[in-house]
Amino acid sequence: MPKHTDAAFQKCINPECGAEFDCGQAIFKCPQCGELLDALYDWDMLEVPAKLSDFGRRWANRDNPLDFSGVWRFRELLGFCHDTYKVTIGEGQTILQQNDLVADYVKIKPGRLYLQYEGLNPSGSFKDNGMAAAFSHAKMVGAKASACASTGNTSASVALYAHSCGLKCTAFVGSGRIAFGKLSQAMDYGAQTIQIRGDFDDCMRQVQHVCSELGLYLLNSLNPFRLEGQKTIMYRIIETLGWEVPDWIIVPGGNLGNSSAFGKAFFELKLLGLIDRVPRMAIINATGADTLNDLVNNKKLLWNNGSVNRKIIDDYYADLTDRSFSPHTCASAIEISRPVNLKKCLRAIDICNGVVRAVTDEQICDAKAVVGKFGLGCEPASAASIAGLKLLREQGIIDPDERIACVLTGHALKDPNVTVNYHNKKQGQFSNPPTEAPNDFDEIVKLIS
């Protein structure tokens, strides 16, 4: 029997379990079977607009913090808490840039490629969408302290939001496995930062244990309410496209929270009749952290209506352990080998007729340089979406006249070391190193001429 009475509830994604729980609980994994949870809704109890364009009317109410927020502007589509609990610091003021110069690089026709730039969020990454929703839930359940494991962006965002609403914050990061631009944010925003001698997967195991034992509120994407906030990235893309869906969404794949959230967003919009079709999705791994790519394309792992072949996953992870494998890629934000949202991502692939690919660090850095030269600049993981699109064009999977939205997940200054090394050390075809000159006017003029 359902254990909820409100419009929103939590439900286990395991079809053999399907247990339901009240949203007033901060549990994050099914207490009965240990599987992931969804935040779900009784849509008949929520006042969802008849058409998506109705949400656009809130642009006229910019003095209302919830209408200004790029998350809470769509609050009926993530209606798990009352407005009095909702947290916002102005997240979601992002842009969808139509970019013909980057389109030329990936062989897409003019007017068809769009870059969804999440680097304009308060902490400089897409994570703020999820934190606005997750910290709202944290307030609703009366949390006093929070924690996360992070490759960088999560710790920055958690620290910012935690202290904006009065919660203590602890961030677990892998020692030497975090870009300084991101680490500096976590420290500057007041988080207690604990550097674990290990990688992100080690940090993820530790933070779950700590949160369970000490009653801390977990802010990783295991948290279903965090993924509710990340759904709104897709709403804003549709909004900017005149309330039409693109043909493709391209997104980097790390812990797989974004891809999971996007698939859920499109499933719900189609269910509600707010869109007439679901776009396809491509999820791009780095070759140095390509668990999803390997499992989907080589091991043939499928969603299978929720009956995921757990043995394939267990055997795969056991092999990683036996080999003492630790992921390595310049795209530190997606340097993850045991993604916690793997099963939800498999569901998103099923919903969106999705594909998975992996690209090399060289391909990522070249794509990053192109985005920097012709677009908005982005962190390395963001550029995986552009490198992945280029690969999918070469493979003939995506047609040149299809309309594509690539998600750029974070700001260029998140990981400046990668950028400086690429240019200074001439690591790629788009390197743009500085030119040394004597302190002489005539010699300087010669260089400029």
C-alpha cells in the first residue's frame, strides 16, 4: 500500500519492490531493497498549466524570487514542497546560444546547433539547479547539516547553498583529484573539506556511510530531489526554442545524474501532453572513465523495463576492483567509474532512444578550445558534449540538419590548468600560446603586424 497522502511521494525504481514513501523522509535509497528512489507526483493534485508556454508568463514577475529562478519558475513540474521551503539564490539564469562557428567544426548546418551554457549559474555549474531543489527538501525535513562527495562542482555548489540557508556543510574530495578552481570555491564558501586518499568512488562510499551514521543530509545525485532540480535545464532549452523540443540533447556522462534527470523530464512532459515527442539523447563519457559506454555498447546492458541485469554490473565492478582501476581523464567532473545513477540513466536511454559514446582527452581538449574561441568557454567535461557530437556526425548517427542542444555543464574558469597547459604546451591543433617579445616598441609592432 502507498505510504503517501500528498501530491508528491518517493518510489523505488525496482519493479520487484516498488515501495512508496512520504517526501518528508530523507532516505535516498529504498529501505526495503537498497535501490534508487524517484520523486513522483499525482499530477491530478497539482495545478500543471495546460501548455508549456504558460510558464513564460512568469518572466513578467522578476521581482518574485521564485519566478526569477530558472528552477522554481517551473515549480508545478517539481511540486514536492510548499513555497515556504523553497531555496533560491538566482540559479538558472542561463542562455541557449545558437552557434554556427562551433556548428561548422562538428559539420552541422548553420542555425541548427545550440549550446546550453550552465556556467552562468551562481557557483558556475549546472549543479545549482539541483541544489536549489535539494536544499528546499532539506529545509522541509528539518536538516541541520549536509555532506557530499565531489569531483569539484558539487562541493562548490553545496557549500554555496548550504551557507545561504544556514546548514553546516562537509565535502569529501579525492586527494589530488579536484581542479583548483573548484576546490577554491568550496573553501571560500565555508565548507569543511576532507580530502580522502582515493578517487571519487572512494569518497562516494565514505559519504554515504557518514551520512547514514551521523544523520547528515546527502547532496549527491543519489538524492532524487536534486535530480528534480536538474530537470529544469531541459525546460529552459525548450523555452528558448519557442517551446519546441530539439532533435537531440548531448550531455557529458559522469555520475549520470543529468542524463537521468533529463530522461525523466521528457517522460513526464510527454505523459502530461506538454510535448508531442521526446528528443533523442547522447551521453558522452571520457575514454579514461567509460563505464557507461562499455556496459551499454560492449556488455549490452539494458533498462529492460526496470529488470536490469545486476550480474553484468556486479561482474564489471568486481573486475575494476581486481585491477585496482581508478579513472583518469582531464575532464575531472566526469572522472567516475561507478556512477550511482547507472540504472536511472539506462531508463533515460530507453525513454530517449539514446546512444552512448566515449571520446579521448585529446578530442575533449580540442573541442574545448573551439568552444573557447567561438563560443562561451567551458570546463573540460562540458566539451565532451561537443567532441561527442563531432564523433556522432562522423559515424552518421546525427544528420547535419537536425536541431541539437549540447549541454555545457560548467564555466571555463573551473579548471584553468587544463586550458593553460593545452595552449602553452601546444597540445592540440587549436593551441594558442602567448608570444614572448622583448621590451622594445618596434619588435612588438612587428609581432602585431
